[in-house]
Amino acid sequence: QVQLVESGGGLVQPGGSLRLSCAASGFTFSSYTMSWYRQAPGKERELVAELTSAGTSTNYADSVKGRFTISRDNAENAVYLQMNNLKPEDTAVYYCNAVHVISKFGFWGQGTQVTVSS
């Protein structure tokens, strides 16, 4: 059974940090590009960061460059998003996404809420 389970969300003050984790199971993790997306209330889901299957190339939304870092551990079947210097506009539900490098078959986790507020 294919599964992505996010964790690590919560309430943090502006300027604070959080580390999101996504645990993968039921598929060959190392064959998938992994990404983090987010969706704020009333807005479309947007790409935050993505990382190639071997972990050699990344892509970030302009709004998070220099503050967020995506990483993966293919031995542990996990992907992470380190978020520093958080801003209120980072408030959203964050979703983990996996896409197969060849077939482009993809699937989503259930999401984790991040709230940045004083």
C-alpha cells in the first residue's frame, strides 16, 4: 500500500523554525522525485521545493529560497523540509508529493498544518 505520512507541523512564532518529515512506504522511494507543496486558505496549491530521486538537484519557490531546505534519506525512505525564518505568509497545509521519474505516476500525503503567528 502506497503511503506518504507527513509530520512536524505546528504553531510557531515569526522568525522561528520547523522541520517537516514525510515517511514513505509501499513503493521504491529512490525512483521518485519528492516534493513539498503547500496550500493556504483560499489559494491554490503551490510547489515549495522539489528534490530529484538521487538528491542531486533541487528547485525552490522564490518565496522560500534561502530559508527552506529540502533533503531526503533514501535509506530511511524519508524526505524532509527544514524551514527557517518563518513568516506569517508561510502559514498553510504542507503536503508531501512523490512522482515516479519515468512513468510520472504520483501521489500525495494527507498534509500537515503549519501556522506562523505571534
